[in-house]
Amino acid sequence: KTTLVGHLLEKIDRDRLHAISIASTQIEPDDLLRIVATGLDVAQPGATKADLLAAIERGLHAVARTGRRTLLIVDEAQALPAKALEELRLLSNISAGGHALLQIFLLGQPEFRELLEGPGRLEQLRQRVIALHHLDPMGVDEVEPYMAHRLALVGWNGSPRFTGDAFDALHRGSSGVPRLLNQLANRVLLHGSIERIDTIDAAVVE
């Protein structure tokens, strides 16, 4: 998901969208507002919460006057406290002429979906969600092209060679989760380098 966010930020039309990106690590509500205000170039040192909200609204209107909307991307949203998520919901209320000035794109681990849909869920925030997608792990047939692409980016020329059962073992060991696959592949390659292994098969992965 983080890779997809990076790709999105490279591809979006900057003439239509002003993007603000946050990688959440237990950000408190006031800090979240300060980050958004900074992204809109309306930050005020020492501002109260009321001042921050007013400044953010002014900033969103200023962006809208340029013909753009503002996109706020929050990665690792499951780490946000409930009060910070509520602040996001309130920010989504800011509108002009019946159109929301802020679009919010939340990404998180599976526990974030559980937070939205499970017992004690954030019902008001959930009602604002217009699209929800679960990114499934890679299938076993996707591991080889993914690995070949990643290796080609760093100059891999086919050595060491990977056998078909090596990719099957990499999939089993990572359950197809890219982050875990990357970690496992890094360790396999390190092991192969230390042991001077020319061919990586399932036994090497195991």
C-alpha cells in the first residue's frame, strides 16, 4: 500500500489536486491539524485548535480558488487515535457551493478496517467512506514477476538463478504479503551471498 501511495503521488495531476501526505505514527489530534495546516501553508506557531481549524478552512478555500481540490493521504491510519480520526471527519465537512474541499484517502493494516466495521466502530466516519478496498496478498503466480522486477531495478543479471520451487517457497514463507516477501527475499539473498550459492531453490529458502 505504501508503494501504491508513492506511485499515486507521482501520477496525480497537480493542476487538479493539491496533495498532503502523512505517515501516521500515533499522531494526536492537534498535531494532525498542524500537519494539515503546514501542508496548506497556513501554519501558525502556537495557534489554538480553533485558530488551526479556521486557518485550515481558509487554506482549503485558497486552494479551491486556484481550481484545485485538496487530497489528504494518511498512511498507517490504524495508528491514529479515535479523536484524531474524528478530526478528519470534521475536516471533511468543509465545503464550498455544496462541494467538499478536502478528499481524504486513508490506508492502514487490516485492524483499521476492523476499527471501522467492528464493534464500537466509528459510525460517523464509516458513513463518510465512499469507497473501501482490501488489498489482497499476492498469489503464488505473482511472486516470480514481482521478484524479477525488483531485482532488475538493482541491476540483477540472472545471477543468482532462482528455480520455480524457490518462488513457491517464498510465497509460502511470506503468505504473499509484499512486506514479508521483501524481508524474506533479502535474507535469502544475503544467505546466498555469504554461502556463494549460484542457484536458489526451495531448500535454500527453507
